[in-house]
Amino acid sequence: MLSTQRKPQISNTQVQNLPLPPVHLELSNLSVMGKVVDDSLCIIRSSEQFELSLEIKFRGGSLTDFLLCAGLEIDVTYAIEGFGPASKTNIDAMSVKTIKGKYEYVALYSGTPAGAGLVPGFYKVAALVTVKCPDACCNEPVAFGYITPIVFQVYA
């Protein structure tokens, strides 16, 4: 005769944290350039166009390749700090999604010092980079870095 009692099922799970290989960024060529031909590209009139730029290169292995396909979000902020009475400001230069097979990106900001809230004076600039997973995945950074300093002058 069959027993109506069931034998208890036993299960066991084990969660193991496996270290993932890092996603490496190489930040280089932080530069400030005025658009007017002058003796110095780092001396900029407050009304003239200028550019802040930074080169970003991804390096790594199969995890980096996979994440680039997933469309990572690259956010770049230029943190500008004045010396003396000069102002302090942050400029959000770029927010872009990565593309499969593309490992190099350029973060470019173009505008006028006056438009960015910079008054005449001396400044130093640093670039802050955060790389995040797509919104559907999570919003945690997978890589971040900074590069500094470049010094430039704004005049009236």
C-alpha cells in the first residue's frame, strides 16, 4: 500500500561571488582650446568660442566587449575651479551610449566662457568620467576616473 505522507524534499543553494574582471578606462589628452588664432590657446576671451575635450579609451577583455554591446552610458563632467575671485562651475559635456566594437570616444564641450558662467580670471579644469550600466540593468557605475589639471585664463 502507498503511503499518503510525502518524504520532505531537501534543497541546498550556494551563492558564490565570482570576481569579474575590471573594465579599464584610459583617459588622455584633456585640453582647452580657444577658437581664435592667438599666441596661446589657453588664453580665451570671454565672448569667444572655446572647446574642452577629453579622449576616453576602453581596454579589457571579454567582459568589456560584452558591456560595450549592452550600451554603457558614459557621463563626462568638466569641473572648473577658479583662482581668487574667479567662479567655480561644472559643465556636463557628454552623455552617450557605447556601441559594439567602438572602444574610443571623445568628450567635447563647445561654448563661450560667458555662456558657461566663467568671469575673467584664471581657472583649472578636471574631467570626471562615470560609466554606468544601461537603465534596464542597474544604475551602478562599472568604471569611473578623472584627469586633471589644465590651467587656462579668461579675459574680458
